Amino acid sequence: MPVAHESCKRDKAFSILLSGVLLIGVVNESSPADSASPDAAEFNFDSHEVELGLAKHQTIVTGFILGRAVADLVVVSVNENDDRQLRIYAFGDGSWAPKLDATLRPEVLFVDVANISGRERLILYEHGHLKWFDPDTAEERALVDVATNYNAASDGLGYAPPPGAAGRVLPSSCATMR
């Protein structure tokens, strides 16, 4: 096995050290520490607060659901009576404002956003079905029937087997187009 000479090791270590010092110098030169510089302004963000109200459970996702240039805030709130309220907020004129308010059926267990045919859609999951929410008509549209082992507990969180299914596991990857 070849053994490196001590001078070779020293030259390599010096080269690494010199490269590190030069790199730090380049980074420091290109990254102004003073936030008052004109370049730092492009990294400032505006802060906005949105009052969502009180709820037993809330799910918040973002997506271009309404087809606007800025992503929307989608809020699904579950109240003490287990009613599901969908509200979509859009940004315009410097603030967030509700643009759509709808009630979801109690069978909806969770929501997500997916890109379908080049457009982001709000996906609704209930036992055995995926649907998408049409914001133009405020209606749910069938997407796909699915078999899954996900079940909501009585409080809407966690796992609880459905009645009569103790010990039975449903395949989580079976889906049939409707």
C-alpha cells in the first residue's frame, strides 16, 4: 500500500485551508451583513394575520384552488357538533379575505391539495372515496373509489377499526377509477 509523503500531506492540507479562506472571503463579499443595503430589501417579507375563528379541529392547506396568481389559504374547521366548515381565503388589495364558504359533509375525514390535469384541486377523503371540491359550483365531484386501512377515531383523530372489521386489514393501495 503506498504511503503519502509528509510534505504531500502538508501541501494538501494547506491547499484545503487556503481554499476555505478564499471561499469565506468570497461569501462575505457577496453576502452583505448590513440589512440596510439595497440588495437585502429583496428578501424582506410582509407579515399578515388572518382571523380563522375558534374550532375543535382545524386543517389549513395552501393551493391555487381559485386559479389566482397567489396561492389561496384553505381552512376546514370542525366545531363542537362535528360540522365541517370549508373557507377559502384569497389575497388581494394587501390583505387576506374569505372568497368561498361552504359546508362539507360529516363523512369527510381529511383534505389535501393535488394537481389534476394542470390545476390544483382540493381533495376530500371519506371512507372508500376520494372526491375533489369544485370551487366554481361549491360541489363535491367523484374522483376515485379507494380501499384503505385509515379510520378516524370517534374524536376524528387517530385510528379506530370500523365496526365488524376487528383484525381485518384492508389493502391500502387498491383504487378503482369511477
